[in-house]
Amino acid sequence: MERESWRPDAIDTKVPSVARMYDYLLGGDDNYQSDREACVQLLEQVPSTKTLAVNNRRFLQRVVRMLAAEYGVRQFIDHGSGLPTQDNVHQVAQAVDPTSRVVYVDNDPIVLAHGRALLEENDRTAVIQADMRDTEGIFGHEETTRLIDFSRPVAALFVSVMHCIPDESDPGGLVRRVAERLAPGSFLVVCQLVSDRQEIRKFVTDFMAEATGGHWGRVREEHEVAEYLTGLEILEPGLVEVSTWRPDSDLAPIQLTDEWIEWGGVARIP
């Protein structure tokens, strides 16, 4: 694997970043003109994208709160974490128990810069710049070994990032590789963009691959995502469109079009 291929040394503001596009869709300020222009073009073809991003973020927050409060999870590794926003993983988990520990992983250098600034006074949280496919490097990183005790349960998060991994990098293999290294009673949280419309899958995949300079994988189908978690115990309500995963209110934005959805759920490692 070309480990450095997803680890740029400088921020190229002319090339859109998935993390910064997501930040823009969530109403953040840490994005550039190229990111905003790419989002506008994407929204013209898939107008549900902004609502989908908001609902996905709320799904992440619900999952973390549930794992911390109901299952006693105190360790989280957030693969492809993106830029810090409100109610981040460490804030949700530490609201349940201040001893909770979180490692954020992202390949975008701006995530590293903003994350470290946000977390410099929180010694139970760290952000590392890494290719999320590099399980060995992530698990062996000094910040990970400082914070995470792999003899105890860990929640490994892959929320809205698997579509960034190309088929040749074997996204399902990545999930299995992480699962094999986690203690019994750990959890995997996995969701990604899916569509049952071939023309949407092709448009978004081609558009994002070109816009991001190849830092993209593929919009997939539901059965492909389900295969990531084969053999694991899937928590109720199963693998679903994420706004319907244990909703805590009726106030979530309604996705008015269904050209694509964010689809996934939570699995427990026996």
C-alpha cells in the first residue's frame, strides 16, 4: 500500500476535500471556495445531500451516547473523523463519563491542525493524521497506545467514510482487520452512502473522484455494506437508513428525495 498517498504534506485549497465538503454541508466555516463549489454542483444532482449529512451527524451522536450510556464503552477510535464541529465524539462520550477516551483519525492536514487546537487541553482525546486503511499504523501510533487499552472493549467508528475507500483497497477487509484486533464486547459502527439507482452511483462516484483528485471510492449498494459485517451480531434495528436508527425525536430533517441514502448500523464483536 502507498501509505503516503492519502497523507498530503500541505493543504491544497484548490482541490476539494471530503472532510471540508462535509463541514460546509453541516454549516461549518472550515472550508474553501473549491469545497463550496463542489458541494453546489453535487446538490444540483443529488439535492438530498445536505439533509443526509445532518442526519448522519445525528446518527453518530446517538450511537456514541448509546454505546457509552447503555453498554459502558469508554474507548472510541473514529476513523475518517472529519473536522471538529458541535457535539463531537469526545464531547458526547465524556458527557456520559469524563474518563472516556477518543482517538480521531483523518488524512486531511487541516483536520489535524484544527483538532489539535481544540483538544490541546483534553488529555483523554487525540487526533492523528493517518490513512484509515493503515490499521497497523493507527493501532501502533503513540497517541493510540497512550489512550486505548485493547484488552478492553473499544468502539471503532467508520461513519460516512467507507465510500471514500476504493474497491482495490478492500473496504470489507479493512473492517474485518479492525474487528480481529478488538477485544470481545467491542463494537463496529459502519455506514456509507448507498443507492439502488445505477445512474446516481455512477454520477457521484465519478464526480467525487474527479473533484477530490482520486481521494474517493464508490457509492455502493446495501448488500455490499452488509457484507462488511458478516458474522457479527447486528444491534436492533439492524442495518437501516441512519435517520431511522433509534431516533430520539421527531425533529430530524426529513430527506425529501431518496436518490441516495446513508445506510448502516452497529455490530457487536462476540
